[in-house]
Amino acid sequence: MDPYDEMEKIRESLRREGYIADDDILVVIFLAFNLKKPVLVEGPPGTGKTELAKKVASAFGLDFFRIQCYEGITFEQIVGEWNYQKQLLTLEKARITGVDEDVFKEDFFIKRPLLSAFINDRPSLILIDEIDKADEEVESFLLQALGEKQITVNDLGTFDLKNDLMVFLTSNSQRNLLDETRDRCLYLYIDYPSPEKEMEIVKSQVPSAPPKLIKEVVEVIHEIRKLDVMKKPSIRATVDWVKTLMVLGIEKINRKTFEDTIGVVFKNQHDKKKAMDLNLHESDKIA
């Protein structure tokens, strides 16, 4: 099949899942499928990095696994850990009955996302979310496991990759990732969408919303993103605001409805006040 025809099929598959993909996204997804390389996705929070991985898994029938990284995450929380309570109970039973049992076998090991994804017998996708929050040692381990397609667990053995595992890594650039990570990955940067694309996204998520209301909300959101706020509104916030206005039966934003509902967009007083200032003094979007 022609690569561009295949990319259009990817576009339509994602669109059916409610994800509106730009051409650069389509190229990277196409290459990820064909080159079997991980995808590193960077961009501001709330631009749909995590959602892209979820929608690719859903659109192509891949089993979905997720590692949510955070400061201090360990090997055990990524790969798995021994069920010490079960081991102790089994050893106690063996002491009473006199029948020994090996407590260092797979039945006594609790599998976490990476190992579960590795040994899954169906096509799978693993999302390593916010890898920049994990330390470099964890990042190096993940690269080694994915590169060698093997995971070794002490006292249990080595597990080989059993499926065509698709890998997504996301980063909000809280720290610089290792050069080795970037070298091994396809790269994708997702920024906040243009007003036209964001309107298309909202329409796909809230098809019953009047186009005029969607346009007004998106225009205001884009004005707010220009402000010096602690957390710029995500695409999800735009969708939620439209849904809120629909539930309230509001088809046009005015000053009162803006002030009454802006809490759906902002979850801290500093940013809410900044938005109020925009409403009262700067924006000509709100009557």
C-alpha cells in the first residue's frame, strides 16, 4: 500500500476514536508501526500527549499498558515484586506439613505494567508517561529492556518480549532526557492546537454543541493562554467548558456566564483572577 494511503487510513482510524491528528502525527505513527521504534512525545501539559497513546491503542486494537512515572519510582513498581506475604504463608504451611514448595516461581511474583506488556501474547502498546519525572537510572533501565527486548528478574529468570510492543514515552521537559533515549526514539512535539483545529476537536467530542458556541469558547481559551497563568487551559478544559455551558442551556458567552463557569477551566485562584482580569479589561470576545 502507498505510504500516504496508509497514513490516511491511520487518520481515519484515529478520527473514529475522536482524535484529530495533524500530518506530523500521522507520519510518526506510520513510522512507529513500520520501523518498530519507540515514540517520544513532548509538549506542554494538556495538549493530548497521553491521549494520543490511548487512542492509537484503541484505534488499532492493541492491549494498553501504562507506567505513570513519578519521582522515586522503582524497578519493582515498573516490572514487579515478590508477594512476600504469600511466600511467608507458603513457607509456614510447608513447615507444618513437611512438604517443601519453591516460593521463587512466577506464581509468587506480582507483575507490574512493563513485564505484563512484555509477556502479553496479544499486540500491545505501553505508555511510559512523564518519563522526565523518573530518575536517569530508571530511564536507562527502561531503554535497556526495550532495546534488548528482555527483562531479567533476580531469582525468577529472563523474560523475552512476546509481541510487537509499541512504545510511547511522554515528557513535559521537567529534566533533560538522556541522549540515548532521544537517539532511539522517533520524536513528536505536540503544541496547543490552532483555533481551527481545537474547534474541530471540540466538535468531535461534543457534536451537539452549536458551532457558534464552540467558536466563542475556543477564542476565549486562546486569549487566556496568552496570559501569565500558572497552568494554561488544556484541550480537555475547553471541551469541559463547552459541555458545562451545554448542560446549563447556555448558547452564548456573556460576562455573567463567563464569571459563573470559568471555574471549570481553572482550578486555582491565581489563574482564575487572571482570567477575570481578561474578561473585565482586555478581551473583546465577551460582551
